[in-house]
Amino acid sequence: MADTILLIALVLAAGAVLLAVLRLLRGPTAADRAVALDVMTLVFVPGMVALAVFSGRKIYLDVALVYGVLSFLGVMSLARYFDRGI
Amino acid sequence: MIWLDALVCLLMIVVAVTATAVKNLVSAVIMVGVVSLLVSYLFLRMGAPDVAMTEAAIGAALTTVIFLIALRRTGEDR
Amino acid sequence: MWPRSFEQPDVRPDEERSLRPFICLSAGLLALWLTLTWSLDPQEVATGLVVSLVVASVARSAVHSVTGCPGSILRRVAWSLAYIPYLLRAIIAANIDVARRVVNPALPIRPGIVKVRTNLESPLGRLFLTSSITLTPGTLTVETSGRELYIHWIDVEADGIEEASERIVRGFERYLERIFG
Amino acid sequence: MVAWDVIGALVTLAGSVFLLLGAIGVARMPDLYNRMQAGTKATTLGNLLTLTGLGILMPSWLPKILLIAVFVLVTNPISSHALARAAHAAGIPLAKGSVKDALDHDREAR
């Protein structure tokens, strides 16, 4: 029961990644692509946590946390670049 | 979940090829960041959290920042 | 890295001497460290203590705006605890609204950037206000200048400054002006 | 015992529905700002629900998973505010059907 529900959730998340990649490939400006990158990070962080829960290795949670922190840094530096900051 | 890994691999190839073809260089930098996100997920899937963490640190933050600084210095974005 | 609009508050000389913000910050950092390591091993605790003391002494000026507020700490903590469920409820309601717009084939949006005015004085309170507004789907803070915020609204219901402020800002402000004074 | 598993899975499913809705918004919306509304906000709730559901599935890890959720909740508005602000400063226009642009109006008046 729970496994089936989780499989459906995984399929939905994969659909979200596909749509975000669509916007990444199409997006007319670079800022649109930055939004797509942000969305993909927001989908992949729970994905990594799900991987941690299913494989039972707690160290995977640290990877998700580090990815969240560093992607925040990446988006902020992109924003600074658009703002002529860097 | 082999279909998910296959999907991620496919997306990675598509995004990487597009990154070489796209005109706007900042877009290419963002696409390289996306490729490193997908690679990091695959490393994690293969059971290498330390490699995934290094890939996240280098791919998501460091190369993005260095590429953007380089673009700004060379003025290639105009 | 920080958006330019969130200026550092002025540090008054009498607060410079006080040890309270320093102790508060290092205690908070130590708590974060202990949550992250999730063990009470003496070596871990000692390392965390040293690191949090060093970081707190470097970043001390950032917490002046919190501890410099008037009013008792207890009352502010109570209002912060009341603020969390309010914010979560606002986020969920707005999310369902935006989700309904997204799946509608006609895409019923009337986007635009409106100007609103806030009564909050403290910079930290304004930071929380802009973050809360951005966190609620449907509204997105684009620019701040002093007390005026420019907000991208997915469905512009009110045109004037007063009316728009009433709709977007007042609900959060009621809590935030009690938390940050 | 089994019931908790199902509850956690259901919360995760609800979160992934919001993730998918946010991504649909990113694909469908007409301009950058609206994409940001759908994309980085609807996915925040999705993120929160997914992480909570996974935390229910693995209760001993709940504090750390909630820490990740809180971190996402704190950093997300800051990065999207910075991105929207930079995009507006760089002159990316609003979509055709937009009602008004008070910021542009005020900038020109200055």
C-alpha cells in the first residue's frame, strides 16, 4: 500500500523534473533558466532525502543539506551577475 | 527504479548537448550547473555520498561563481 | 551576497559593550551544531563550542537588531510562536489558490506590480515581512525602498496603495510589529 | 505501525502533487515573474510536505529532515527576491496582459 503511493509520488516528481527541464531548454532569457534551475533543486533535495530514507544511510541527508546550501549560493551569484554586481 | 536513473541520464545528455549549442553564455553556465545537479544525484544513487557532496560543492557553487566572474571580466556577455 | 535593500542597522555605542548578543548568538550556533551532529559526545560538544564562539565573535554586529528591540523577550517569543502557524496557514491557502489558477486551461491571471507601504520600523522586521510576502504564493517582493515595497501580484485585486497594503501587508504586520517592536 | 507508513506516504504524495503543479506553472506561465510565483513558491510547500512525509516514514531522522525543511524555507524567499529584483533591474519586461507596473513608473519619475 505505502509502496504503491510512494511510487506514484516518485512518478509525479519525475514529471516535475521533466517540465522544469523543458523550461530550461526553452526559456527565452537566462533568468528563466535560473528559475528552472531553482525549481529543479527544490525537487531534487526531497529526492535525495527519499533516497536516504529508502537506502537507510543517514549520511545521504548531509548531501541534501549541502546541496541546498550551495544551490542557494549559486542562485544568489546568478542574481548578482544579472544585477551587474560580480 | 532503473527507469528513473535512465531518465536522469537522458536528461543529462540533452542538457549537456544544449549547453554547447546555446548562444547565451550565462544560459550555458546554468545548464552546466543543472548537469552537475543530475550527476550529483547519480553519484548518490550509486552509493557514493562523499563524491556527490564534492560534485555539489564544485559543480553548483564554485564553477558557477568562477564562470560568472570570468564572463564579467572578459565582457563576453555583451 | 546579501540583497542591498536589507541594510545593516546602526549600532549604538552602548550596545557595543554589552555581552548579551554575543552569548545569545553563540548559544544559538551551538544549538544548531548539536542538532546537525545529533550526538552528545564530549569531543563533538567541545568542537562545537569553540567554533560557535569564534563565529559569534566575528559576526557579532548582526544580532544587535534582535536584542536591541524594546519589550520583554518572553512576549516576543510567544508572538513568534503564534506567527508560525499563521504563516503556514497563509502559505497553504495561497498555494491552493495558485495551483487552481495553474491547472485551469484558461490561465486566469491578472499580473502586475503594485506598491504597498509598511508601518514596521525595524530593519529585521522588514526583512521578515518581505520574506513572508515572498513565501506566500501569488505575491513576490521585487524591490524595497525604505517603507515602500514593490510587489508582483499574480492577480491584482486592488489598485491603490492603501487598499493593496491592507490586503497584502496588514495580516503579517499585526504579528511582526509585536515581535520586533 | 502500518498506519503510520500509509500516512507518511500520503503526505509525501500530497507534496509531490504540489511539486508537479509548480513545475506545470513554470512551463505554462507567460513571463519570468509569474513563473517565479508558480515555480519557487508552490514547490516550497511541496518541498515542506514531502520532507515531512519522509520524516514520518523515518521518525528517528525527523529533527534533521525538519532542519533541511526549515533551511529551504529560510533561503528560498531570499534567493527568489534577489533573482526577481535583479531581473527587473536588468529590464526583463512583464507579460503582455499585465495590469500595471508601479516600480517602472516610479523609476522613470525619478
